[in-house]
Amino acid sequence: MSKMTRLTLLCRGATTANRKSIFGLDEALAPAEAAKAQALFARLPRFDVIVCGPEDSARSTAAAHSGDVATEAALAELDYGAWTGRTLAGIAETEPEALRLWLGDPQANPHGGESIAALQDRAACWLQGRAATGGHTVAVTHAPVIRALVVAVLEAPPASFWKIDVAPLTVTELRHDGRRWALHAMGAG
């Protein structure tokens, strides 16, 4: 019988940029988020390993539990290309057709960064590599990565990515029983 693998996905804490709908800035956590992350870690069941995306907000969230955290490039935030540092409202005003294309076609990357389909491929590949590891891993990452992982587990159409909401400091549980991944819980915090 194969090992049971448990993966707890923790959406990194809020930042000033994400509260203002600014795409892709690598910045520190908003005030009080580290304390909220620390309280959340205290409620999690025991785990074996903690990993995180390379951005400051993911590393700082993970550091609320432990300073000894490995970063994994596959858990990095979506690359927004030329839209990095811009607000959603500003893009909608200046590039409405490009935004519509991006929201409607997972293969599109009008910003020159990473398409949603490319993010989904990256996330699915990372998840597949975790299947046989066994034990319990906590992965601190960003909402788009968690959405992509949920789409992969559910084998849902790529367009369903936009129908999943993931708030800062929420927990999504995935489990692999040796045969398949399953979504165990989503949105706990």
C-alpha cells in the first residue's frame, strides 16, 4: 500500500498591494498579518515539512512558524509581466480588450507574463511530484497557485480557475491516497 500524502496549502498573508488589487508586487505582509499567521499555525495539526513560494509575503508568512523554510520556485506567484505593479481597475481602463482576453482564454498572456494555462501546468507538475512523498507538508503560496492546484485535483476545465476564491491566510487541504489526489477541505482559516 502506498503512503498517504497530506498537503496543506496556506495562502500567504495579505499585503498592501493585494488589498488594493495591484498585480504581482513582491512586498512585505500588511501589519498584523504575521501575528494572524502565527495564530493560524498554532491551530494546524502537526506537519513534517514546510515549504513556500520565493516572494517576501510567502516567506514571511511561513516564517511565522519557523525560520527554517525551503522555498520552491514552483510555488511562485503568477508572473503578470507588464501588468506587474498595476491595478486591475487601471488595466481595465487602459487595456480592456487585453484584460477580457486574459480572463476569457487560459492560454492568453497579453501582459507578456505567464498565462493561466502555464500556471496550471506548473502547479500540476509540482503536485504530481508530491504524490509519493508521504507525510504532511504545509505549502505557503499565493491564491492563483492554490486555485491552479484545486483545478488540477478536480480535473476541472481550465476556465474554472476564475470561479475559485482564495482569501489570505486560508487553508486548503489536499490528500493523496496512493491512487489519486482529493480535495479534502477548502477555505478554512
